[in-house]
Amino acid sequence: KYSTKDVNGATTSNLNISIVGAGLVGSLAAIHLGKRGHKIKLYEYREDIRTAELVIGRSINLALSARGRKALAEVGLEDKLLEHGIPMYARMIHNLDESHKIIPYDNKSSQAIYSVGRKYLNEILLNAAEKYPNIELKINRKLSGGQVSNGEMIFTDTFTKEEEKVSSDLIVGCDGAFSSVRREMLKKPGFNYSQTYIEHGYLELCIPPAKDGGFKMPENYLHIWPRGKFMMIALPNQDRTWTVTLFMPFENFDAIKSSSDLLSFFNIYFADSIPLIGEERLIKDFFKTPAQHLVAIKCRPYHISSKVLLIGDAGHAVVPFYGQGMNAGFEDCSILTELFTQYDSNLEKILQEFSDQRWEDAHAISDLAMYNYVEMRDLVNKRSYLMRKAFDDF
Ligand code: FAD
């Protein structure tokens, strides 16, 4: 370790920090901590998202909101992302009778949430991280063992199967809801953890661009088809497509076994979306992959000793109905930076304070996200009773 002045002019010790997971939160955390002069190694299990064709099983676009924007602004990346993002000023409700209702997010000013592509966002973050000479990106490295509470990890090269032992002053676990960093922490006394799967799953569909190359629906809205027990939403993409996500109990997914089951289900509940998606594409995409599970993870604390900390989904995965999972993970990066400034790289204090400050908000956003599913699929629509009845009769 050696002392230097960080970008904000504060004296700081330079630490060897290993970040596990170069997803959205890990790559932003690398920039936040790298900007302070720490020596960062950023490990990622998968291939480089910048050259990978398709990220299977991950939402294609996400809603970026104020807390995420703040963390991006702090490292000079907000404008770049907003340039690409598509503002959504209101929800557009698609009623069963095919009428529409607009519910603004904010009546007084024109605040918006932004639809951004996951791949684009991750690419921007990785490109920005790689510009720092003190950040080293290590792709195709899987955390496979070690003792994280002592700052020790073993990574396996996913191609050569060679193992590398790594020792760090600090490990930041950003390896998502099924975190390997967290595995050892679960065995430590005083580490509280809960995992809740909801009985609903999700499946992604796509609305292609119109023949003239434009959007098939008004683009500055988050479109919602609330149907009581289930719902569909659509967020716009830069290429004029829409990512459509159907959220529904697994038993209802299972009941749709054939193309004709699917078309009759869509004809009853989402008739206006059929010409938008196209029958053929709807059938192809619906049966391509099974519905995915949704899990909420709560931890308290987020650290063990002064060596290991969980942030992002690894510490607090939430169901997606409040659009806050990534945003809360980005906010973790802001908070961590503030604590590094406040405690001048004293890891014991930083990690303890992070856990103390963060758990209440993280647990609250998780509960709000659970509640907002009911709001989005049901309460948002005054006539939901009729939908529920129609669904029960289906
Ligand atoms: P992840 O994105 O899961 O990244 C973890 C990374 O760690 C991955 O790259 C993985 O390969 C790597 N990794 C895993 N294990 C290892 C290992 N052993 N060794 C090395 N690397 C490893 N959030 C929002 O804010 N707004 C939204 O609109 C929104 N919509 C969503 C819609 C859906 C359908 C879903 C499912 C989620 C949505 N979210 C949204 C949540 C958001 O996707 C997550 O909160 C976000 O991806 C968390 O980022 P992360 O970097 O913490 O974890």
C-alpha cells in the first residue's frame, strides 16, 4: 500500500481491490474505486459482453432512474448514457378493450425514467473502466474457491482451466443474485440472509420496427397491459424494437402448451399486441425459452471482517417491478465512494458503515418492488376486477 492524493484531493491509501463480476454494478464499482487511485482487478466469468452476440436470460433493456444517474454522473458517464437512453415520461396503460390511458410519472415537471440497453450500458462501463491504467479487466475467470474472509480467492480460467490464487486487501462481490463470494459468508455467525422466489416468472418477447423503420407504438412511454393476476410491459430500444416482458404465474405459463393455446390466450388478454409482435414471431419467441424465475435476496450485514463486501444483486437482488435493481446497485457505488472519502480507505470503518447505512433502504426497496407488482398488474387499472374475473373464467 502507498499513499497518494485521490482525484478529490484527499490523501488516501492505495489498496489492491478485487472486484468479482463485471456486470453492470461491478464495472461501475471498478470505475468509482479506480478513479480514487486504487489498484483494481475486475474478474468476469463470462466472455466479454462487448464481443458476445447475445446475453441469454437477461433483460435486454432496463429503466435507468435518478439514483442510477447520480452514480453515473459522479464518474462523468451520465450524459453518454442519456444520449442513448429513451426517456419514458409516463406509463401508457393498454386496457382490455384496447383503449389507452396515460399516467405520467410526474405531473409538475417532465421528469422521466430512461430505457437503456443492458449490453450498451455494460459496454460503456467496461470501455470507461479500461481507460484507467490501474484497472485490469480479467475476462473468462471464474471465482472457484479460496477464503474470501481472508481476502483470498482462486479463479479458474474458463478456457485453459488453469487456476490463479489472488490475495487482495478488499474483495467486492458484484457477482449477482447467485453470488459465489456470498457462499462462504453464509456460514459466518451473524450473517443474515434470505432468499425468496416468487410464484411468477417472466418471458421476453419482441415487437420489431414498423415497415418505415420507426416505432410501432409511441416511444416515450413505459407500456403496461395490466391484467389482474398477470401483466405485460414493453420498453423501447434504440433500434426501434420493443422488449416486451410477460410476467405471469408459472402455472399459467405451463397451461400454454401449443400455438393455438398461445394465440387464444393473447386474443383474450393482449389482442392489440398480436399485430405489433406478429403471430409467427410471437409463437417462435414464446416457445424459444422457458419462463425465468424471479428471486429477491436480502442480507445483513453486507461485509465480513475488513476484507469482503457484497454490493448490487449479490447483496440485495430485488424483483424487477420497481425498476430499481440496477439503480440500487449503482447507488451502492456512490455510497462506497462517499465512505472511502469520509474514512480515508479505513476498510474496517467503511465496510461496517456501509452495512449499517444500507440494509434498511435495500430491504425497503425490495418490499416496495414486491408491492409494485400488485400495483402494476392490478391496482393501476380501476377495472381490474373485470380482468380478474375474465382470467378466472379463462
Ligand atoms: P449481474 O448483472 O447479475 O452481474 C453479475 C456478473 O457477475 C455477471 O456478469 C456474471 O457473469 C458475473 N459472475 C457471476 N458469478 C461469477 C463468478 N463465480 N466469477 C466471476 N464472475 C461471476 N434494474 C433496474 O434498475 N431497472 C430495470 O428496469 C430492471 N429491469 C429488470 C428486468 C428483469 C426482467 C430483471 C430480471 C431484472 C431487472 N433489473 C432492473 C435488475 C437488474 O438486472 C439487476 O439489478 C442488475 O443486473 C444487477 O447487476 P449486478 O452487476 O449486481 O449483477
